[in-house]
Amino acid sequence: MKSVYKHGDAAYHVVAQKPIQHFTKTFNEQPNMEYVQMYMKWLKCDHVLTNQTHFMFCETIHDAEIVEDEINQSNKTNN
């Protein structure tokens, strides 16, 4: 089961978490964001969040969208 993380008004499925140091050469170095982006794409995620210690690789949970025309068309063909 995927965990859900809410950030602002958006909700995300957390696919994976990796320590920030996983993307650095040394402990004090800044992470290589190119590698972070490559890993995100490899996981087929669309968003990366961070906290103090980890990168969270996420899929955005989109709001449900009701399409009236499709519902009406479906009802006409079923009657």
C-alpha cells in the first residue's frame, strides 16, 4: 500500500524515499539534482518532495473530474 502525503493543497502517493546523501559524493556536499530527476523518471513519478533527511518520490493525486457529456451520452445509449 502506498502512503499518501499532503503538501499544501495537493496530495501525493509516496512511491519511494531515499536519503539525501544517496545523491551526494560526500556527506557535506549538495545533492546532484540531475541524479534526483533521473531517479524520479526511472520510478515513473512526477514530483519530488524533501524533508530534513530524505527525498520523497511521488505521484500526484489529481482531483476527480466529472465529465457531464460522457455521462449523458452513456445514459442515452443504455436506455
